[in-house]
Amino acid sequence: MPEDSTAEKAPAEDSLLSQPNSDAQGQLTAAVDELLDQLQSKFDTVSKEMFGKLDDMTRRLDELEASLSASGNKSGSATPTK
């Protein structure tokens, strides 16, 4: 008969044990979701900054190229001198 009482307790114990695990799993899932949201936000911010800097570099290089081209045309040579 001890086997029957153990078998009867097992489902009740399983439901008790799964409740805290379920709560802990829910908290872990929420924490991971929050962390992923924070990382996504930081990634978006860094990406915007990088693209902004790349656009600025492109603009400055275009201006430099135009300036060198203009000075090369004035002096008759495309090679800048010191």
C-alpha cells in the first residue's frame, strides 16, 4: 500500500513543484525580454550614430575632393604641392 500513497502524492507534488518553476521561468523570460529590448535600443542608437558619422565623413571627403579638383584646375596640375 505505500506504493499507492506515493503514486497519489506524485501528481500533487508535481503541480507544487511546477508552480514555482513556472513563476521563475516567467521572471527569467521577462528579464531576458527586457535585456533584449535594452540591447536593441542601444544597437539602434549606435547604428544611428555610426551612419551619421559615415555620412559626415562622406560629405567631408566630397568637399575635399572638390577642393583638390578646383585647386588642381587652377594650377594646371591635379597633384597638390606642399
